Amino acid sequence: MRVPVQRGGFFISHNARDPSLLARRLSETGAQVLLPSGNKLVLAAWNEFPGQGLCSYGNAAIAYDVDLTNETELKSMVGQREVGHYDQGRLLLSLHQKFGHGFLDKLRGAFGLCIWDGSLGTIITATDNYGIRPVVYSSKNGIFTAASRISHIFLGEGVSSDVDPEAIYHYLFFSAICTPLTIYKDIRKLEPGKAILLKGSSPEKITYYDIGYHPEMSKGESHWVEAIPKAIRRAVASCAPLSNLSKTGCFLSGGTDSSSVVGFYSEIVGSPAKTFSIGFEDPKYNELDFARLAVRHFGAEHSEYIVTPGDVLSLIDKLPEIYDEPFGNASVVPSYYCAKMAKEAGVEVLLGGDGGDEIFGGNERYVKSLVFEKYFLIPGILRTSILEPLLRMSPAVGPFRKAQRYIRRANLRNPMRFFSYNLLAEENPASVFQPEFLAQVDLNCFLDLAKSLYGLAAPAHDTDRLMYIDMKLTITDNDLRKVTHTAEAVGVRVRYPLLDRDLVDFTTSIPPGLKVKPGRNRYIFKRAMEGFLPPEIIKKKKHGMGLPISTWFKKDAKLSELLHDTLFDRTPRICRYVLPEFITKLKYAFAKDTTAYYGDSLWVYLILELWLRRAVPSLERS
């Protein structure tokens, strides 16, 4: 059975060579199409979900994909008091007419859009503050094309399907291709909080929003303990009235974030939340006991699904369609089946808890970073003249080896240290990649991006700067893409209350020393949620929506066969980039390893191989 891949979203092409032909091609896909008179301009929209559409008014038009949480406030800004009168496209055009591109800073919620203003001769294309509604674009040979999806871009003109070698490296390093890259040389992702202003033929990128950290150090713990629950409740409330309550549900992993969303949502709507959880037979990955704790605590109406190896086999060949480019996060599988279960229960909108770790300091890497920073409390002369020389002369065994590894990582400094726990970071590139590939790639491309983001967050504290990187990479390029794309593939939209802009901005005022303390992540958040969340959930170790794929590769005959047939029994297509000897090395390391490390890594290579087999030949034929 074919996974129903959603086509919803928008498209715009400026300076198209044959606008009429392009319009016909778009119409054949089911899109609404608009050709403003006298312009080489085509706008289109696919109305798969509410908030997607096309609108023209006067000498202006908009194609949009939005899920705004402050529509009532926005309507009051343009003098429209009757809430139901304007459609969203007309509202956005009115806001643009009144405030120019400054209207983007007034929007709350998720949005991707493109506005043509015939009076000014401008086109503005924008994505929201955190990239919930992604926008991709191409500017080639005088033709500017933008859309919600990579596959939409290829409906336009003059876009090459050549693969970007640095995108391959990004993917293998990070399991995803990070903004602004896509897998294709000619197509780029628009960064969160940014817009492209086109006047004539010269695109100009502008920033209308960015996260800035301004901790209020004078306020004590008691202030934040009281303020944090109120801020989260406001954020959840902003999402609660947007959809039919009988068709709204919540992802529930049993962690602090999803449990908080469930609890506040239940309070706000005054009825039990519909919750959906995924489990596994492997107890190391199964968190259903914690989800059930939250269900009993908040009186939720609960559904569960146990993911099996067979579910992986049913989905894996469809992932190239769902994502348009390689995406190696294995938790796409539980995410997909959780959304599918909700859809089958009549739910059309799910609330997710994504973002909490990155705004409240929940990732263990933030705690580890504080441990390494303690090393620099030792005077420099003692470190470099005595301690480090002594350890270099010591045998690499027992406590000496542990101290040597600690100092090596401490001296990396952030953000390099932040990403040093990585297979590629520990290997000699010449032993991993083909020489021809190495000649095309800057091996620092990913770390240079991380350094750039780390610098943009300056002069913030190191903890906040690491959270800033995670907001840009882990949230935008990994978590949001994972959840949004799998949910939309089954016909469900997702809202993220913890990525409400007002909540995110509120958390930037919390002192970083209260977010993360030595040995304690989410310190002030957990204090604030005492009495609201069950104590077992507050104290539990972070787990996340993982997948026991490494175990299944070894124990499930069909998945083992898929892995071996795809990567090991013949020369795979990824050997255009990766040496066959390295794939063999991974194979034997996986066979001996008792952890999930190499199995999880092989999933990343397997997904790339399947994408290359599926996507590249079809593009070469087109």
C-alpha cells in the first residue's frame, strides 16, 4: 500500500520562461494557480490542510501555508473586528499592506508564505521563527522559485537534480541535512526567522526575528518557579482553541514535555485529552509505564501502539517520498505510527512537546559541557606545564586513560566538543571517503556552520549558546522535520506549544545557571513543575522516542536480510562517496558491538542507500 504523501503547501516562480505552460503543469497536480496579469509570475497552492491557499486582492497576491495562533489579535491590527470575516490570505495581505515586511514579526504560530506586491514590484518569501513550516527555494539563471517542499521546486523550470556533496557529508555527520543546504546543489532551505525580498532580479535575505538571550539575573528561583508554569500554560492555551476539540490529541512519550502539554491542555479545555503513545517489546526502549502514569494523573483518554520490525519494513521504502531528501533519524518510525494511530482514531491535529529540551536545558550534553568547563578553573600554567605533560607520559590505562580522554575533549572547546561524540569525528576521513568525494567537500562544512551559530549567540553564556545551536539544528532540521513530515504523510497536522514564540522569548530571560546545574539538567523547570507532574516523571532519565533498530538488525531475520542485501552483499551506491572498506569495517564492528552505536549508524547509511536508489534514478529520467 502506498503511503499517501501530502502535496499541501505553496509554490511561486518569478521570471518563468513560459508561465502558461508552468501553470498547466501545476494545475495537473491539483494545485490552485494564479498568473498576475502582465508578469512572468506564477503562484500556486495545494489545499490539503486548513490554512493552505491562494488569495489575490487588488494589485497583490499571496500563496501560503499557515497555522497562526494570534489571528484575533492580527485582525484587530487591521481594523477587522468580526473574527470570521477575513480569510487568512486576505488578512495577511492587509497586514503586509499596513506594516510592510515588518508584519512578519507580528505573526505567531507556524507559517510559510510568499506575497507579490504589484504596486511595489516586490516579492517576499518567508518561513516562521523556528522553521515549523519549511520553505525551500532556488535562484538560478534569473528564475526564482520557492515552495513548501523540495519536490514542488522540481515542478518549476531550470532546476538541476545534481546532488550536493557537502549535503552528503552533513547527512552522514548529523543524520540530517542542515539548513541552508538541501541534498540538491540548486535548492536551498530558508533559515528560520528569515525572508527573501525580491525586487527586480536580485534576491535579498533579511532577518525579521532571531533568538536573543537576556537573562534576568536579579530574579531568584522563587520567581521562576511561579512564572514557568504560567508561561507554559499560556503557550498551550494559544494552541488549544484552534481546532475541533474532538479531533485534537496529544503525543505522549511519558517525558516531562509531552506530559506537561497533556496536563495543561486537559485543564484548559476542561475535558480529558486524547493521548497517543508508542511502545516496544524491548524494555530498554519502552516508556509506556511513564506514559500511563501521566494518563492516570491527568485522566487522559489513551491509546497505545507497539511498534514491530514488520512496521519498519512496511515504511522504510516510503521514506524517500515523505522527506524528499535523505533523513536518518530512526525515530521517524515510531513518530509515523503514533500519528497513524491518532488519525485512525479521528484526530486531525496533534500537540507535540518538541522544543522543551532546547529552551529549558534538558539535553545531557549541556550538563557534560559544564563538567568539561570545570577544567579551565585550573590555572593555565598548571594545566599546560604540569598536568598535561604528566598525563602524556602516563600509560593509557585505568584512571590515566580516563583523565587523558577528559582533557582531550575539554581542550576541544565548544562547539567542536559538543559534536565530538560522533563516528565521523573520530575517524580519519581518508579511511572513510572516496578520494574524489574528499576533493569536492570541505570537511569542516558542518562544524563551520555550528561555529557560525555559536558565534551568532554571543555574548550569551555557553549553555545558552549550545541551546541556540540546538534550536537551529536539532529542532529545525531534525525534530520538526521528523514529526511534521510523518504526521502529514498520514493526514495529521502538528502544533508545538513549547515553540510558541512568546514562550521561547520568555525562557531566554531565565539565567542559564538555573536551567542547567552541574549534574542536573532542567533544574528550574523541574522545580517549577513539582506538584503538577508526577514525581516519577520529573525524576526519570531522558529517553526520547527511540527505535531498537540495532537489536532488530541482529535478531529479526527480514530486517537483517534487508541490511545485508542493501549494504553488504554487493557494492552499494553510497560507495560513490564512502569507501567499501569502511562499510565492511562498520559491518564487523556492528557484529561485535553489544551497544546500539554501530546499528544506529548503519541505519543512517541504509537510508541514504535507499534514497539514492529511489530518488536519483527517477530524477535522471525526468
